[in-house]
Amino acid sequence: MKLRDNGAVSEQNPITLDEARRPRPASAALTKTGGFLAGFTHTLQPYIGCRFGCEYCYVKALSVHQFHQPPLAWGEYVHPRTGIAEKLRKELARAQARGELDALAIFMSSATDPYQAAERRWRLSRACLEVFADYPPGLLMVQTRSPLVADDFARLARLGTRCWLSFTVETDRDEVRRALTPRCPAIAQRLETIAAARAHGLNVQVAVSPCLPYSDVETFGAQLVELAGRVVVDTYTSGDGQAGIRTARTGVAGRYAAQGWGDWRSEGAAQALYAWLSARIGARAGWSQAGFSALARSVTCVAPAQTAVVS
């Protein structure tokens, strides 16, 4: 499938700009999951699209982007899914009535960032957290890279052990972040947010996903161990859902070549980091799919995926 990243939003094209921000009412809240997130029962997407626009994002190859209308570049649109909290309340109430609430493991979010800038206005992620407080699932995993999540620390804390904040930190080198994901929050901001989350008593997982070029194993690894209760390391080839095929369709290879970072397919640095972490924190270190779904499996009793063998 050919990527369709044509079209760009600009102030000179107000119709396109308006379309890029137009709310789209949610027809439902929870979506049954599978594939990479097979350990979870459902995903929850408060928004369509993501303004962080990461070059390597696998969502660029999915139908939600491929068939987006109007055709806009990935990262140039975000649509609030209005009414999603109300839909979520009805769906969780039904699950509770059936005695299934404790068996739900929900990943928020897999195809958008729930705390991108649009959340400041729409507060859809916050509204969903208010619903979860009334109907707590067996597990809620909140996945973000945005310091804006700090606004909702108190709401996350209300869910106690049923909630984990999974925070993306792909590298400890901000120049790498600027070269590959320039719209994303600075590494220092993310680390400060993680430290604040732990101080607030939250369960925090760091997702080194995908693992980008970093300083060295000991420096980056020690930082991760100090900050997080769990660490999951992932790569383009293990984590894009198609053994790197999706990533190959993006501009990642060109970015790596321009920066002299070597082969983007190589998992050597990621495996070295995972091995270092495993030696120090044991099962609290995870690899790719098995690592992401480990907490969910304790709720859903799904058999674990085969993890990587590190030599």
C-alpha cells in the first residue's frame, strides 16, 4: 500500500485548516484489539490523528490515515471525537452489568496521543478518566509522551493499581529527538514529568519505543531504572507490526542516513539496553510486544507472546 502523505495544512488554505480540526462525533468508545496489543482487550482513542507527527509512526500506514478526508499529511490534522466519554460510560456500565469490568484491559491510546495540544481545549482524555473513576477496569494503560498529562495526575491516581502511565522516551539525546521527531516534547521535559508522576504516587512505565540512538547503555539505563517502575524496549523491526515493512515505507531510512546513525533495522543497541535492564530489574524490563502486554495479561489471562532471546 502506498503512503498517501500528500497535502499540507496552511493558513492560506482556511478550508483545509478548518477540516483538519473539525470535531468528529464518536460512534463508539472502545475498540476490540489484537495484533501487537493482543494482551489488551480494547483500545480507546479520544482523537483521530496526532499533531506530533512522528516520522516513524505506524499509523501512517493504517486505513484511519490512508483514507482520511480531506487527504492531509500525517501530523497535520487532529479531530476531537466528541461525545466519547458519554459513549464510554454506557459501554463500561454494560460491562459492569455483565460482570466483565474487572477483565477489561484498555490501552489509551494506540493511534493518537491522548495528551497532545488539542487536549488543552477539548479535555476528552480527562472526561474519559472521570468515567473510569466510576467504572474502573481491570487495567487502564495511558500511553503518552506529553507533559500535559501532569494536569490529570490526580485523576490517574484515583484508579490506584488499576492504572499505569506509560511514557515514551525513545532516547536520552535531545539532538536525536530534534532530528527525527521535532514536534515532540523535549527529552528533559519528559523526564521531569516522569519524576513528578512517580512523586505523585503513580505507577509509571517508560516505553523506549522505538529505541533511537542513545548515549550509552549505562547512562541511559541507569536513568530509566531510577525513573520507572517498568521499562519496555522496542524497535522498528519488532514493533511496527509487520517486521519493519511499515517503517520502510516512511522517511526513517533517509533520516538515519543523513545523520550517520547506521542501519535503522539493527536491533543491537536496543537488545543491549534490554539486556542491561533485565540484569538489574528482572521482569520489570520488557521487550516489544510481550513487554507491552505483560500487565494486561495479568488481567485477561492471555498467554504471553514469545520474548526476544538476548545473547
